[in-house]
Amino acid sequence: MKGKIKVLFGAVCCFYALGCAQPKQDIVPQQYIAYKTSENMTIDGHASEVSWDKAEWTNLFIDIEGDKKPKYDTKVKMLWDDEYYYILAKMEEPHVWGDLKQRDTIIFYNNDFEVFIDPDSDTYNYYELEINALNTVWDLFLTKPYRDNPAVLNDWTLTGLKSAVSVDGTLNNPNDTDKGWMLEIAIPFAAYKTSYFHKNVPVDTFWRVNFSRVNWQHDLVNGKYKRKKDSKGDFLPEYNWVWSPIGVINMHEPEKWGYVYFSSKAIGETDSFEIPKDEKIKWALFSLYRAQRAYKNEHKVWASNFNDLNNSEIVIDGETLKPSLENHSTGYNISIKSPFSGKTIIITEDGTLKMKP
């Protein structure tokens, strides 16, 4: 059914026509301030350092669609130093199990914890990391989201990664009830460098980050945990619990991930972070990008003017913005001149974001 709906991204609103099912749009990305530690961090899954005690937990994870409370709690802490980005994930789980032991297998076929990182907030060239309770790793690099037909580099390796798991209970033992498992990760900044001279340690700036926990219903087969099947022999769908909800069952929408700000202040001190207003312009551009995709799915061509999209106006923090639409032989550009930074922000038909002075 087509119709006009109002799209809310916190202080961002715009209108567009529906051409297909749309995600919930009243979701604002989560935020977290990661403070700097000078402590020697031992990655053992036990988080015994003073710095971890001082760090705050994130909000509890929510269902990926943003409207349901998960059955089991999940929360995360973060820290950093000059070499590593540290992540501590604590997961409530009465049955801790895993059977995948080969690196770079599809780890989410077990219950797992996943990390998604887009360092420059352009939704292209981002990183994914999945780890199960056996501490088996799947690391990969994607040139762009799946919706835009990326190259997925499964043989990319997060060189220098450290990770460890501790289980509050017994792993792979169906005869008792566990409390859960904890995963400690150290991601070397050097692994994300794009050139030898790239200074990519994010001091007093942010990365787009999200975390996902995949949880399956299980059966016992010959005394071993297995993913549960329905009466037809098909696996029941997994649960997807995340830090920053997406609105749809798809983690690969980086424009909706959370914001992690890497404060130069030491853990124990206090800092503040506010999502830059230009980021909110990007959210609005992506809502128009999705509207264009919906329009093309229905009409087989890109919309040539905003009237085709029933676009009204975009308001960000009290500023009314007028986007510009330029069609060309292979697609389109939609641009908005930011009243906050003076930059022109552009999105193209393949979801590429560009910034011009």
C-alpha cells in the first residue's frame, strides 16, 4: 500500500512515499564514550583490571527491530589506548554451547557475539567480527552494504586481534544451568589502517559501531546442543539482539549504527559527546535514498523530482533544509548544503556519501 508517512530520526523529519515495507524510523542511534586507559590490559575474559571496573555498561541490548525486550540480558563496556580498542561483552545465557572450531566458518550458526565497525561513517569499507563461546573467530571486510552488491573479503584477517572467553558455568554441558559467558576483545587500530602513514587512532572523535548477539533455540541430539528445527526439518529463526537497533532484521545498514566517541580523557574522568548535526543530515539523505529505491522498485526508474517522492521538508535542530535532486544517465545525486558546517553532503544511487567544502 502506498501512502505518505512521517519519518522521525530524533530531530530529523521528512516525508516520502511508500513503495515497499519500510523499517521503523523513530530510532535514534545509541552513543557511548570510551575513555582512555593507561593500565596494562590482559585479555583473559575475566576483566579483572581496575579500568574495567570504572567503565560504564551500555544500555541492555534490544531486539534488532527495536520493539522487543530480549529473553536474556546483554551489555558491553569499552576502553581504548594508543594501540587497541577494548570491548567487554557480558551475556546472560543458561545454556552456553558452541561446536564451530574452524576460523572463518559461519560463526553465527552458533550463538555468538558480533562487532561491526565503520571508522569514517560513510557506510562503505567496514569491518565485521564474530566470535562464539569457544572463542572461534570469523573476521571479514565489506566494501559496502549487501544492498549495494559489495565485495565481501572473507579472507581478510584482523591481524593482531586478541580475544578470550570466560564461562560462568560449564561449556557444552546440558546437565546444569549456566549464568552466561563473557567475551573480552582487543582490536588493534593498526589493523584498520588504509596506508602506512594513516593516523587512524580516533582521538576525540567517533566511529560508527554496532554489536549484535545471535541466539538460537536449541535441542539436544545425542547429548549435544544443536540448533532447533521445526516439524518440516527447517531451522527455527535466530534471535538478533543488538546495542543500537536497526528497525529491520539486517545488521548491514551502517547508517543506523551507534556512535562510539574515543575520549582522550582518562577512565574515571568525565567527558561529553553530541552527535554532529551533519550526521543527522546523513540520516535524512539515507531516508531519501531508501525512498528512491522503493520508487524504483515500483516504477522501474528513479524519481526525477521530489514530488514523485511526496517529499515535503527536512528539519534538523530547527533548521529547514531543502535537498537538491540531480538525475543523470546512471542514477542520481541528492545533495544538501549544511547550515551547520557549510559543507555540501551528497548521496548517490549506490549509497555513496560525499562531502564537499
